[in-house]
Amino acid sequence: MKEFFISDCSQQENKVITSSFVVVSKQVKPKKTGEPYLALTLGDRTGQIEAKMWDNVEEFVGAFEQDDFLKIKGLINKYKNRFQLTIHKLRRMQEGEVDFADYLPKTSKNIDELWQTLTDFVSHFENPHLKLLVELFLADPEIADRYRTAPAAKTLHHAYIGGLLDHVVSLFRSCDLLCRNYPQINRDLLLTGAFLHDIGKIHELTYNRSFTYTTRGQLLGHMIIELEMLQTKLEQLPGFPADLKTLLEHLIISHHGQYDFGSPKLPMFPEALMLHYLDDLDSKMEAMRAHFEREAQLEGPWTSYNASLGRPLLNSAKLLRTETTDETAAPSQAKPEADSAETSPALDLFGEQRDEPAAAGTTVRPGKL
């Protein structure tokens, strides 16, 4: 039974814990002395944590690989306001010791209710061709099962079991609202594009142990897979309008919105443009929400640098709560002392200098979520 989860770090700061994790990533790096150390990213259903093993690395480096499960004993501490784990001991776990539900994050929402919302939207489609097409996808047992469980991305947004369905239902609701303000939009076409735009993720990603790419997903990407899936279903619908098929294909290949973000075409009609912007908005809002959740233990309202968004983030709700509290507190006239930790290298428990994470001002170009 797994008793410690990564979300419990704030209660176990500066304490030695023993728990199990899935290996999200594994790297062997050199110390200044030239000796190797292990740099791992470990995960469970509540999040991820960076971990380092500094001693006896040769003994353990070949004992496990990425996606393996490890039993680990180590120290939880903070480095630049982020929790990290210094590993003292580890061993690879056997399949019989693992409860897989402990390691993959899952939506907190009810999957059955999300699925019902999705099918209710589709049942009210007015275009008979689009309605029949989407219902054909929904009636496919393999597709339906994977659509209900797949993440929407590997790491950047909705990266949890049920994330794809959660994302698409959120998109459906946004599309429905915006169509009321822009009557020139073909609602059924837009919603069909929202349903199809990430459906290839069910084959692009694998999510049995951790979220990673399948070989097919790595080589083709979800857009190519989606075009193939669309063609397969359309072969079962003789008489489907050719122009409508072309519009659907364009919705799929343009939804990332920019060439740099992987779209071979830019959005060229109203429904395609709206799908791109609503998809991008929903992805970024979820990325912000998840980042605030990961750093909820921070005292101040500012988060660390978010590489996918290309900026640190301000938790405005926390700021407003802090200001309300400060109004009732007496102002302090004491001048804050300089933070000496910023002028000296940070050392780990074994006297080695820790890896320095990217500074908040480092230029990282935001990408498509």
C-alpha cells in the first residue's frame, strides 16, 4: 500500500520517506569530479518530483529503466522553492507489488457524466451527415473506451487519465457559447472539428505506466492518425459530401494554428479559426490551473517559470487573498535582508553542487500546448 504521495511533500519537508514511484525519465550525468550521478523524474497520481542519487550510482544505474516502478528511501527537501528528493536507497519493484491506480493522475470529474454530456451535444446535431459520422465514432467500442481514458497530452495540458474527454467537453461548451455570439458559425461543423481534433491521441500516446509516445505516434503524430481514422469511418458512409469531408480534414490539420506549432495549413475559414483559438485557450487555462495546483505550497502568489507558457505565473486569487489579509496586519518598517542563498552555490547533502534550474529570465519560446 502506497502511503506517501508527491502531494504530501509539504507535510514531510526535511524528512526521510520511503515510498514507491514510477520512473518518468532517467538520466546519468557527471559530477564536477567526473563521477556519475542519477537524475530522475519520478511520478505518481498526484504529480511529479525531481530526484537525484549521488552515491553508489554504478550499483543501481543498470537495475531499472524508464517506466519501471521503484521503491525509494530518501530525503524530501526544497531547492529554490521546489520540492526535490535525494535518494539514499532504491530497488526495482515487481508487477505484483504495484497498484497501477497509484501512479497515473486521473481527472477528478465523473467520466460517465462527461461522456453523457458529449453524447447529448451530438444527439442535437442538425446536420445528418455530421451527426451520423460522430455517432459512428462513438459506437466503436475500442475508440469509445480509449476516448474516455486517454490523456489530451503527454505533459503540457490535461495530462491525466480522462484528460482528452475532459478537454473536448470543455471545448464543446465553449464552442456552444461562442456560436451564440457569432451566428455565421456552423455549430455542427465546429463541434465535429472539436470532437476530431485530438482523437488521434488515443493512438499517439501510451498511458499504461507513464504518459509517453507510441512508435506510431512518434513517427506520424496525431493529425496524420486522425486523417486515417476519418477516412476509415467515411468509407462506411457512402454519399458523405466531398466538400464537407475537405472541411473536416482542414479543421484537423490547421487546429494548431501556426506552421511552427505543427500545422501544415493555417486556419482558412471561420470554424477552423475559432477551433484553433478555443483549443489554444482551453489548453493554456488548464496549464495554468495545473501549475497553480503543483505549486500551491508556495507562500507567495508568483509561481516558478513555466516553460510551456514562457513566463512565471501570478496566482491572482492568492494575491487577492493575501492583500485582504495584509489590510488587517500592521505594516513592517524593517528592511528585508539580502538573500545570501542567491550569492553562493547550493550544495546537496553530499557536498556536491546541485544542478541549477533555468533562471526565471531564461528565454524559452512558448509552444503549442
